[in-house]
Amino acid sequence: MKLLKVMVIVPALNEEGAIGDVVRSVKRVLPGMPVLVIDDHSWDSTAVLAKVAGAEVVRSDIHIGIGGCVRLAYSMALEQGYDYVIRVDGDGQHETGDIPEILETLVATGADAVIGSRFVKPGQWKSPVLRLIGITIFRALLKPVLGKAIQDPTSGFIGINRRALEVLAQSLPATYPEIGALILLRQNGLQFREISSRMYPRRTGRSSFTATRSLQYTWSVLRGILAHTMRPELPLDRIYQGGLESE
């Protein structure tokens, strides 16, 4: 039986208060599995602490955004021949103990992507009002686009297989990578499903999503959903050339 190659990726911006614990917790759950941290030009010690905790670290010397970080990580995983990639955010809100269930669901069901959802079990998670309004709108608009309801379309806790990796490494939108990924998967005939996962309030640092940015994000995503199409992204070598340094 072929030994599966699995990588965990962690996009991070100024997460020195949580990143070390995130990397160590992933390594406890999946001993021996590589963890790749993409540090989005942090001005704190995120990159150093991630490396000390045992992660491979690629640090951008310009800000490329979460979509850019995830797409870069997917591209690296694709080039290195990984079969499955699990994305975990760097703020410590995702329960890394749920990673095996996401991976097992990917393998057992043949789904191309499995989303770890905060909302499959009612009452499990309470979002801020503005964000919940946005998520509710996204759910309604995405259902006819995706062909089924997704409870947590903005979840950053997601596992994908190599078929999905080949698509997302080339075309993942920089502005709204979570929802963009779902639309791309649907457009390419790939299958995705949602399972319940645990999520916790941020313990350290501060979310980049202020009320203003949440509104801007919502508007940007709405335009993308209504268009039903994704504009091709620039090739990776044009986006990142000269913008990355390896730690």
C-alpha cells in the first residue's frame, strides 16, 4: 500500500503569541508530518518561533495576503509531490486534534476537499454579528453556485487531495481564498464535503478583520460570487519573484 504524503500548511501574519503552540500541536497529532509555515512579512518573531517549534518556514519580504500565502504553500506542496494538504490557521483557533478526521474523511470518501466547519453542530460557535451576517449572505448566494449548502464557507480549516491541489495551486484567488476555492472546485467538477470541527476564540494577537475590512471583504466576495467566474491569477513566478526568503 502506498504511503501517503501529507503536509500541513500554516499561513501566518504576526502570530508570535500562538504560532509555536500551533506547530507543536500539529506535530503531536501527526508525528513526523512536515509543517510548512508561510510567514506573510511579519514584523514580530513569527518566523523564528515557527522554526524553533519544528516547522519549515518560508518568509515573504513583502505582504502577499492570506490568499497569496496559501497559494504559494499549495504550489510548493504540488511541486514536492504531496498527496494531501491540510491548512490550519496560525492563530491557534483551530483544533489540531481534528486534523486526523479531516484526513480520514478525504481518504475514505474520495472527496477532493473536506472543510472543518464551526457551524455543522448548532450552537457550537458564536461569530461576531457583522461576520455572521456576511456568512449568512454567502451561504444563500453560494448554494446555487455550488449546488449544495455549505454552512461554513469562510473556514480556513480545510484538507485537499492532489486533484484539488493541482487546481488551487494555479488559480486560488488572493482576495477571498476560502470561498474562491469552493467555486473553483465546483467549476472543475471536484467534490467537497463538510464535517464538524472545533474552533476556539483567539487567545493572542488581533484579527486583521476590522469592521471596515469585513465590509470590504464581503463586498469583494459578493462581486466574485455574482460573477460566477474567477479571473486567472498572475503566474507564481511573477507574483513572488524576489519576494520570498527561506528561513
